[in-house]
Amino acid sequence: MKIAICDDDANENLNLKKLIYEYADDNKLDLSVSDFTSGAELLRQEKFDMYFLDFLMPEMNGNELAVKLIEKFGGSAAICFLTSYESAAIQIINDNIQPVGFLTKPTNKEKLSEIFDKLQKKSFFSSIVLKKDGTVYILYPKDILYIEAKMKSVIVRCFDRSYEFHIPFHEIESYLPKNTFAKIQRSFIVNLA
């Protein structure tokens, strides 16, 4: 799992990064954390699975940055806002953004655990591991738009790319969370989210 932190205060970035790695160690999660001090710098990067965005930043606030990230990568990434004023942030937030939550600064291990526990309940950390030509691919169900059967293989269509695997359709169907995916026809499974 790839996580990005964007806060114009480098000390806040380091504090949160440390807490995230502590949580990962305690819960045996495999993740990497990158931190940025500007929204423009973050927008130049590849997609992350989760974003912690400071709500008040000088050049572009967290709300504006979240909108740009959704426009660029779609809505599959989880967004959590960092703020000193949670009530003000909740009033200003864009209707198209559905954040996982808000962390008040300075944050602590308990508050961070609550955010990750929410993600755990939504099966955010669950993944599908598939192999092709000796390469291992880790796919997150939340990133999959739909899956299509094609002859003796399946095509997994994600927001940013497609993958083709030579496995039976029923096999990949068994890996997917039943409450999130539906088989709409013999050859298609769609993500209901």
C-alpha cells in the first residue's frame, strides 16, 4: 500500500509518517509512505492508495487538491484530511469528496488507528495477488472497475490501466468481495462502488 502525506509543515509530515510506520509494524502491514510539502509536487506523482492532506495550505488547500487528485486518478483512493479546525473543514468540503475522516493536529496513534480501522472494515487492505510471466501483481478490489472474460483469460480493467491474466473467470470471481462486486452477465463482473 502506498500512502502520501501532503502538509506544508515538514514537522507534521515527519510526525504522521512515524505514526503510520508504527501502526504498520504493530499490525504487520506492508506499506510505504512519501511526504510532500506542496500540492503541486504531489500532483506530479503517480497514484497513491491513500492520501493524508492538510486542509489549510498556502498555494492550494486540501479540498482543492483532493478535487484535482480525483479528477486525475478517479475516486478509488482514500482521502483523510489533516486539520486544526475539523468543524470548519467539514463545512467547506466539496460534495464530490467522501473523505475517510479527519485527523486533528497534532495527531496521535489512537486517532490514526481509528482511521485505519475504518479502512479495514471497508476491506481497503484486502488485495488480490496474481502472477503473469513470473511477475507478481497485487491488485486492490477498490481499484477494479470491472472484469471481463475473454476466451481462456480475463481482463481486469482498473481506472489507470488494464491487466490480462490467463486464469479461469470463475477463479478470479472467487477472489473478489461478494458485497462489492456483481456478475451482471456470463462474461462481466462489475464493481458496484
